[in-house]
Amino acid sequence: MAPEAVLRADPDVILVCWCGRPFQPERLTARPGWAALRAIREGRVVEVPAEDFLQPGFRLVFGFERLKQLLRSAV
């Protein structure tokens, strides 16, 4: 998703997945205008475990269930 689209949407929650690398919150807030996003201001940036989404097969079903749990806990 383009960074400009995220700014326009001003999301309530941001899900991130750094694909095997540790999540670095400062990389999000360093993007122009992103520190003002509602999700960042209100601390609703959730790291999604890469292993739940980047492997084909049954893990995708597990990943979907995990995603629902993460979203419920973030809101």
C-alpha cells in the first residue's frame, strides 16, 4: 500500500510484518506525516508474526485466526 494512501485513510490500527526482521517502530514514525496517524498516536501498531502469513498451506488458516485475535485486542 502506498504511504500516501495510508495517510489519507488515517487507520485506527496498523498491522506490520517485517518478514523475519525485528519490527522497528521508529521507521514508521520517521515517514513524513505518519507520526500524526491515529493508530500511531494511540499505540495501535501491531506486529504480525511473519511465520503465520508467509508460508503456504494450513498456516494461512492459522494466520487468519491470529489476525482476528490481534485486531480484537488492538481496538
